[in-house]
Amino acid sequence: MKTRAQQLDRKATGISILVALQALACAFFLADLAGDIAAEGIGLHLAVEGLAAMALLVAVVLGALQVRGLIAAARRDEAAVAAAQGALGDLIRLRFAEWQLTAAEADVALFALKGCDITEIARLRGSAAGTVRAQLARVYAKAEVESQSGLIAQFLEELIVSPVK
């Protein structure tokens, strides 16, 4: 999560620098236009140049506002993802406590929720596949499901909001 925030900050900084350079270019064109008008008066060429400089100014301002909005939305999305991750973690801890899982069963159940199979769980925990199989059977019984997909579905059902018809 921290690397995403850092990437977002780097992109925001890069885009901010680009917008600042565009603003400087716009200021240069407007200053040049003002100098030309003071020296020569307004002619057709300078009027067109003035419209182009004003269009650039409007584009820089609108672009900066758009970038600011996108960065704020990305930060809100990051916060929402972090909150959802926290909510899922809280839900998992709550269910494991309700089911009165032992520490070993909770560990095995968490690996199962992450999609690991029995062999992977046994390797990760340094235990025998038979032990993991027995622990998963107890987890499934306590959770009142029959399989890993049933265990996963229990959590997804609580997190997914049904669309209103």
C-alpha cells in the first residue's frame, strides 16, 4: 500500500512540474504579447496571438484543476482500499473468534482464504499435509461449510452489497 501512495506522489509531482512549465510558457507568451502590443499596437496578427495565449492559459488552468481532481480521487480510492482491507481483516478475526478456532486452525484457515491448497499450506507451515487436512476439516465444520470455496464464499457474501432492484 505504501508503494502505491509513493507512486501516486511521484506522478503527482511530475504532473505538477509539467503544469508549472506550461504555466511559465503561458506567462512568457502573455508577457511577449503585452510587449508587442505596447510597441506596435493591436493588429490582426497580435489579436490571433493573444487568442492563442488566452486559450493556452485556459487550458493550463483547466488541466491543473483536472489533475488536482484526479489526484484527490486517487487518494480517496487508496483510502477506501485501505479501509476495505482493514474491514476484511476485522471480519476474518471476528469470524475466527466466533468459530473458536485454535491458533493453528486460524493460521490454516487464513492460508485457505488466500487460495492456498493443502500442499502449499503444509509447506508454508512446516507441517504434514495430513495435519493440515485435519485442521481444515475442523475449520470447515466450525464454519459450517464443506469446502475451501464455501469458506471463501462466507466472507464474500458479507462484503458484497447486493444491487437494489
